[in-house]
Amino acid sequence: MASATAAPFNVVDFVRSLPDADKDAALHELVEWHVRVHGNTHATVMRRPDGKVLAYFVPRGAAESILEFRVPDLTPEQMARAQAAIDNPGATFDIEELLNEPDPGDRDSG
């Protein structure tokens, strides 16, 4: 009696065969698994099978600890100008004032 040997399961081919919505669900599940297993405090390099970098996965905890964004301290005048630009972005600078400013390349170096 001959026995048939089943071909090994190929997860990559299986994922490629899924509809896009199912691929999204699988990706979300894998991301949640990765965070559970590896934590959320470190970025992970995602590599292609040939070893080339595909992307970087940066969980929220890692992003928050790495990228501490803060607005620089502004003078009250700078803050007023910034707020005016936010309130009315179409009038952020005066073209005549810009054209009359000296060219930094024309300044004496000594």
C-alpha cells in the first residue's frame, strides 16, 4: 500500500491567497501577538526573506519613549505670530517685507 505524503503547509502562500480584508485581519492579529510576546518598548526591523529591510515596526510605547515632541519655548511675540498664522494661514507673511529682507548670501563674512 502506497502512502501519500502531504506537501508541507506554506503560510506565505496561504496569506497571499487570502482576500485583502482577511490579510488585514491576519496582520492585526500578528501585530497584537508581536506586542504581547516582545513588548511595546522597542522598534523591530522587519526583513524580507532575502534579509533586506522592508520596514520598521514601532509600537506605540516605543514611539512615545523615543519621540518626545515638544514645542520650543516661544516669546510672547513669537507665540502671537504663530497664533495669527494658525488663525489666518492665507496672510502668514507680507511679500514686500520678504523681498526687502537682505539676502543672507550678500552679508559680509567678516
